[in-house]
Amino acid sequence: MPDAYFTIGNGGWFRPTDHARGPWDADACHAGPPTALLVRAVEALVPHQRLTRITVELMRPVPMAGFRVQAEIRRPGRSVTHTEAEIYDDDRFYARAYALHIRTLDGLEVRTAESSSPLFSESVEGPFPIDASLHQLGAFASAVDVRYDVGSGVGVGGPTTMWMRTKYPILEGEEPSPFQQIAPLADCGNGISYNDGIDVISFLNTDLTISLHRDPVGDWFGSRSVSHWQPTGIGLSDSELFDVGGSVGRATQSLILDSAL
């Protein structure tokens, strides 16, 4: 198996490896790696501006059988550009992304909010927060390294601070951008902070919004996550994203909750 989450073939056909598989369905991807491909597609459209926000609407599970990605500029601008991207195959669309790009300046003198991240040097190794799955195949959980803030529980749910490093590039033979690199972690908020086991409640995210005010630096990124579950079957996962130097942005997920019994 290639040491990447995806390979690409003729006609721009992306084929997931086992590293991209999600925990719920053996035939469906974890949403994090496909989100990174959507980021890759929109970043390529506007290289002179910085991607600052992407919202991914997950219309149906992204197939392990493979797919294509297409992207276009929806509204160009000198300071702000809006783009869209889609994951699709010959039969249907699986995800659609809406992205915002903003021009950058050099050396602007501004005050910024002080931010600090938990000390990575004091974090401890631990398992992926949800190491169980509904199948017995290779999956995303084994394709990442995980550490926990010393003040958090280790894989026990609730408000949790977790560090994660992807073991492989998103696409075989290509170095991912910082935004691409943090996308898989950003989609893990509902798995980092959950309020009951997957054998009791299912908690799938229907979307993902990532907003970054600066590029993350390094290989290890952190997520300070909390999930709000309501008896209406609706939930929200809210995560602060950071690197070893401090806050880099935020990720949110709208959740659909249901009984797994």
C-alpha cells in the first residue's frame, strides 16, 4: 500500500488507500483526508492569496472506490476571492466546499491577542480517541500519531485537548501545504470530544468549517475540543486549533446524533 492517503491516476481519479478509511463504513472515507484534497484544489486556483476559511458540506459518504475533484473561482477580487470545489464521480456528488481567500501584507504593525497552546513537551502518548470501528479493515486511526495534554483524559471523551501528526502525505509524491496538513485533525473534533460511546450514540458530522488566521507550523498540531449534544438529535463540535507556538484558528462541525442501539 502506498505511504499516502491518496494516489492519483489517469483523468484526475483519486483513489483512497486504507489510511483514508473512516470508522463507520468500510466503503467510506474519513472526511479529513478528502477535505485536504478540497483544500488542495482551491489553493491551486488562487496562489496569490491565502486560504483563510473553508466550509465543507458532506452530502453523502465519500467512497473508498475513488472520485474526482473539480474547483472553480466563483467571485474573483484583488483583496478577497471566493472559490468552490466538489468531490464527485460519474454518478453523484459527495461533498461541496466553499472557500474564502484573502490577500496578505508584509510587516503590518498590529497588536494581536496573546495565545498559548498546551506544552507539547508535557504531552503523553495515547490511542486515537475512537479506536473502535464498525469494520475490521485498516483505517485512518492507524495512520496518525496521537498525544494528549497532560490535563486531559486519554481517549475518554468529554472536553479534551489532543495533539495529532499525520504519518503520510495527503497525495503520493507531493508535499502538503500547512492548511492541507491540518485538515485531517480539524475533522476529528467530534471524535476527540464525545459524550458517549459509538456503541450507544452515533455522532456523525454533516459539515466542517475550518478558519485559520495564520499558517500552522511544524508537524504536530493540537485541537482543544468540546462537543455539545442535545436531545433533539443535533450537536455541535467546537475546536480551537493550534501548533506548538499557539492558536492558529478554529474548526466546527454540525452533528447528527442517533441511537446506535
